Amino acid sequence: MILVLDDYHVIEAQAVHAALGYLLDHLPPQLQVVLTTREDPQLPLARYRARGQLTELRAADLRFTADEAAGS
């Protein structure tokens, strides 16, 4: 099962960040969480990276090369 949270950057409530952090720390193995956001969320990303629990796609990963943009 995949839980997708789109536009997470609009969340301002600290309680929501805390609840999501708790969920991520106690995530059942059959659930994956996908966040889409325009800025880094208020979550312990470094800890998730260190544990190998985080996959990131940044703007640089999504950019077309000049050849791709030209349609070559």
C-alpha cells in the first residue's frame, strides 16, 4: 500500500509534522509513504537517509538534458 501526501509544503501545523514523524518511525512493512513537496519537510531526513529508508528525487533529477529537450 502506498500513502501519497501531495503538496506537503503547505502544512504548517507542528502537530501534523509530529504525527507524520511518528507514523514514519512506526511504519508497517506493507506501507510506503510518498511525499511531494517544494521544500524539505520538517522531518528527520538525515536519520532516514542514514537508515536507508529514504529515496529522494530532487529538481536536478527531473531536469531534461539539452539533448532530451531537443528531442534527440
